[in-house]
Amino acid sequence: MSKARGGDPTSPRLSNDCFALPPGAHWTPVDEALAALRKALRPVAQVESLSIEALNGRFVAEEVIARRDHPATDNAAVDGYAFAHPGGRAEAVFELCEGRSAAGAPWSGALAANQAVRILTGGEMPEGADTVALQEDATVEGRQVRLLPPKNRGANRRRAGENIEVGAVVLKEGARVSPQAVAQLASAGLARVDVYRPLKVAIISTGDELAAPGSTRLDHQVIDANGPMLAALIQDLGAEVALSARVSDDRAALEATLDEAARKADAILTSGGASAGEEDHLSAALQEAAAREEGGFHLWRVAVKPGRPLAMGMWKGAPLFGLPGNPVAAFVCFAIFARPALTHLGGGAWTTPKGVLLPSGFNYPKKRGRREFLRVRLGEDGRLEKFRSEGSGLISGLLWSDGLADLPHEAGPLSEGDPVRFLSYTELGIRA
Ligand code: AMP
Ligand code: MG
């Protein structure tokens, strides 16, 4: 049975209105905004079939089912002697049969109750045997072997299918293939799997003040840090940078770049110009496209710090995430909103990062009614240390920290020793 899949030309496109937030709230709580994203988005990346060597890091496009049992047969977990456990733990003497069972070279005979045969790790259990005695617990005496039976019948025997059984689910749709998963896929008899192609993302930095990295004439300029940062974040997600551009605050230039981005990429990530000021050309362009019914625009006022409004929209069929210009706000908004959304567009299951509760090593005047993310790291005393400043332009704090403290929407001031939810960058899919 076939089903509509991401990238399938027959599957419906994302609607221009897919970034609408639930009405009512003036400042939407983070969790509500995330729930809206989760509901609206679905995979849009193309699907391809890849051989096992090329799967690492990809998202699987189907539920992957084991084609065979692993192990295929009952076999020995140690080197020793296979026999039928007589019950009891008394040392017993068995007739030693000729030959042996080794991995890939089974013994062809069948054992009677008083017989044993040499078996090596991975060797198939001979007919009639249910237990393997350790080599160290055996003494060969001519054509006999004296064995100390292990405590349990079935000891040192691996069961057919004990790792995975034919028909069992190896990976769910949307799982990211890890090296561990590659080993399980191979063992379960899979040589090729349908996976999503890397999501193609266009990255656009906006602002008259921006200069290319490496620029030396910097009279009134700011070096574009967001472009390279977002490109690196995209790569950590398993997506691909399809276009990387810097545009000045000029409507025609911006629209031309957005057009190119929509042609080349599955999704667009911008930074800067996302608020509602007179130099916020991105928001203005999206708003006009939405008014012409050629796109979509929602200015997301989310109750989160750092993070000014986000411009969320559709440009010529491509979902667009308009991040704030301040690098720290861009980073946090990427980690909290764009990261799960782009992962899902690229075929990954929707994920909610799992935090760990750790004691705070600082006091902080948290305001109720907004979620706050602080740059923190784990101190040697096992408590979280906070970066010296909440300044939204301090990239040094991103480098200093190894994750974010996630202070809940409803929480008030934080005192030293209070438990804090710590989201490591690794848990957020970001290399630290
Ligand atoms: P905006 O959101 O466009 O109002 O920008 C807010 C602040 O972020 C300004 O100080 C900008 O200079 C700075 N900024 C905007 N874009 C970038 C960028 N790509 N790299 C570094 N800083 C930026
Ligand atoms: Mg700007």
C-alpha cells in the first residue's frame, strides 16, 4: 500500500497559513507555539533508497521491519562444551563426541543425554544440547569430558532472535539513523532503506550594516555572524545549505533573494529585519505577499527571552523562519523553534528535548509569564553556572556555555540551590 510521503508530488503542499498561532494570547507561551508548529508541519524532503553504508545521519522514511531473526539460530556465548543439562550441579562425566561446532561451521550430529561436544563462541547449538559449560569448568580425559554444569539450564546459550525477531520494528518512521542503528539494520537483514534526502535550506542574513566575514573595512558595519552560525547549525541537523546570502535592507533585493531561495531550497531561514519597525523589510515583504495571497505571514509574539518577534511565513511555497538579528536570540530561537521544525520538515520525528534537573549555582530575577533560556554550564561542584551577562549580542556566552537553563513560563525568581532544567547543546542536536 502506498501513502503520501514527504517530497511526493502528490502530497499536499504546506498551506500559506501553516504558521498561524492559536488566537487570543497577546504573547503566546513557547509550548503553545511549538504545538502549533508540530501540528502544521510535515516532512517535505524527497525520499531516496540508500545502501546501508550511506545511511548514517539520515531520517528513515518508513517503519523499518526486521527481515530475519538475529541471531539466526541458537548458538554459544562462550568457548566450551555443549550438552543437555542433567539438572543439579554435581560434576558429571560425558562422552566427548568428535568434531566441534564453530561460528559458521556447525556440528552436524545430534547429542544423546550422556554426550557433549566442543563448541566455540557463535557456534550453532547442536541438536540435543541446551547448555554450554565454560571451557574453564571442563577437563578432557581421553574421549570423555568432566563438566561442572552451570547453575541454569540454557546458560551460555544465545537464543535465536534474542537480539531481534523477524517482523519486529527496527526503526520507526522519522528515526535518525545512528551508527548503533546501522549495526541493527544490518543484523536484521536490511541492506537498503528508504530515507529522506537532506532538507535543503536557504540562509539569508538581512541588514544594511552587514559585512562579509573577513571584511577589513568596517566603518559602520557588523560582520555577518548569523549566516555562518546558521549554516553550521543546519549541518548539525543533517540538512544541507542550498543557498547562503546577505541582503541589504532593500525590498527588491530581498524579494529577489527570497525568490531564488524558494526555487533552490525546501525551507528558508533568515535573520534580522523580523520585527515591525520601518527597517524590518522581511516582515513587510512577507506581509504584502500574504495580502496578495501569494504567501503567508505571522508575526510570532512568543513569550520567550531571548527572542524578539519571529517572522514566520511562506514564500512561494517554501516555509520561512524569520529569526531575530541578535546572534544570541537567533541561536536560541533556532534551537527552540527552527530546529524541531526543520528536523520534521526533513523527515525526522518531532522531538522534545529531554532536560535534566540540576541545582542552580546562582540567583536570578526570573519574571513570571515568559519562558527564559540562560546560557549556562555545569560547574565542577555539579551546579549550573550562568554566563556573566544576558546580553543578546554576546556570542562569547554561546561559546562559554554548554547548554541552556530552561526557566518555565510560570516560574518566578530563582535562588541558588533551586532545581533548574538543563538542556545540553548535545540534547538540542547542536555540537558544543
Ligand atoms: P535586527 O533584528 O535586524 O533589528 O538586528 C538586531 C541586531 O542584530 C542589530 O544590532 C544587528 O546589527 C544585529 N545583527 C543582525 N543581523 C546580524 C548578523 N547576520 N550577524 C550579526 N549580527 C547581526
Ligand atoms: Mg536589521
